[in-house]
Amino acid sequence: GDYAARKWPAMASRAALDAATQRHPEFRRTLRRAFAECAADSRRLPFLASQISHEDRVEEMAEAARARPDDEDGPASAPVAARGRSATMLMLWLEMCGYRELWPVTPVERRGAMAARIAAKFLRLDADAGADGVAAPPAGDAPPPAIDEGGTVESVPMFDLRTSVPSALVWSLRSRLASDPVPPLDVFDGISDHVGRVLSTGRFVSFLQSHEFSRM
């Protein structure tokens, strides 16, 4: 009907973009550059972040619906691991960009703490991780974390992207941070490349066809 007629051009256009992304390396590189430029611009970033958060919420609701038993009524919560995944990846990417930008002007003795803070915040590579240096990730089907009366999450880290980043990259970062008290400029480059590639060929393609992009 009318709805299908209105949706078809957008669906066909998205399919064409997805096909081009899969087949053409130069197009992927163009998307990567466009994503980086948009994310680095304080005027454009809010529109991109809003669209990414919106798509995360849509996926969370779909995941919650799939996880809820057929005979259970009412809303269900998405698994902790599924919450705000792409929005959190965007935050990580921005922090890694910030590390590169601030590295030349950061005192040498503070560079290690700056890198360690990012690794602990998003990848749980922190001092309290245990004997192997890495904290155990929360189970993907764990219940939502408890929140006390003050609104503080009592358990489960807010950010944990280890399941979204190849383990080889995480372990490489852990090794470099452990062996070098003064991390180099490129310490996050492997993870930054991965996260940028994921966001620029997924969420960013959707953003290009969204109302947020039109508003921008």
C-alpha cells in the first residue's frame, strides 16, 4: 500500500549502499573519512550520536522481545551486553582520538595514566582485574544491574566492549600497556581502526539516510 510505496525507495537505497560497501574498498575508505570528519566536528557529532543511540534502542527493544518468553506479558529488559553497544563504541573512538590529540602536550609521566583510564573504562583492563590482568566479562544474558536509591549502578561495569573488539587487539593493548609505562602515540591504533571500520560501514550508512542527517 502507501506505506510500502513510501518505504521502498529508502529500502532500495540502503540495499545499494550496503552492496557498495561490501564490494568496493574505495567506497569503504570514503565512508571512513566521512565518518571521521563528522564525528570530529562538534556541530555534526550530536546528530550522528543521536541517530546511533536511536538505532541502539531499536535493537535493544528487538532483543528484549526475543528474550521474553511467549507467555510473559509486559516490557522486558535487553541483556546488559546489548545495551548501547554502538553508542559506547562511538564514545571509545572519540576518547582514542582525544588521546592522540592530547599526547604531544601531555607530560610524559601522565601518558600512561591517560591510556590506562581509557583501557579500564571501555575494555576492563584495570588494576583490579585479577591475576591475569583482565576482569571477567558479565554474562550476555545476565539481569540488568541493580541501581540503588541514589541512582548508582551497584554491579556490572557501565562500559565493557571486549565482546565487540577482537580479542587479539585487546590482548595486544594489554601487553603494550603492561610493558611500557609511557605508551606511544599509536598504542590504540589497532582498536581505533577496528571501531572506526565497524561504525563507518554500519551505523554511519544508516545515518546518511536518516532524519538526523537531513536535520544536520
